Amino acid sequence: MRLAVTYDVSDDTNRRRVYRTLERYGAWRQYSVFELNVSKSERVELEDELEGHIEPADGDRIRLYRLCEACQEATTDIGSEPPDEQSNVI
């Protein structure tokens, strides 16, 4: 399944952990946004791992959006190309 994942994490260490976890599963697209192709079991593993990297009491949150095939085909990029390498890791 294809996912878009966005995150807001206040602590630099936790943000770095979230970034590194998502990097193992897919491609960084822009600040705090990844696109992933995962199986159902990988999604469960991913959600469990991400949950351990955030502090909800601090306002941290992660959202996963499932992208259906029609949604993927309707995606439009405006502006520069997505980054090829990491550049926002603190």
C-alpha cells in the first residue's frame, strides 16, 4: 500500500528518530513528509515503532494517509523536484 506520512515532533532527538525510521521505509519528499510503499504487516510495525519515538504530551503527532491508486495518479508536484538526499536532519 502507498502511504503519505507527515509529522510534527518538537524534540530534535525524537524528530531524528522519526526521520530515520521513515527513511528505512520510503522516500523523503519535503520537510516532515515521506511517501512509502509498505505491506499491511510493515505498516503495523511502522506505526508501533513511530509511536515509541514521540511524546504526545509535548504535542507531537504523526499522520498516515493511505493513497489509493487514483489518488496517486492525481498527484501534482509544483515547484522544484523532491530532494534526492536528506538535507533537513538536525
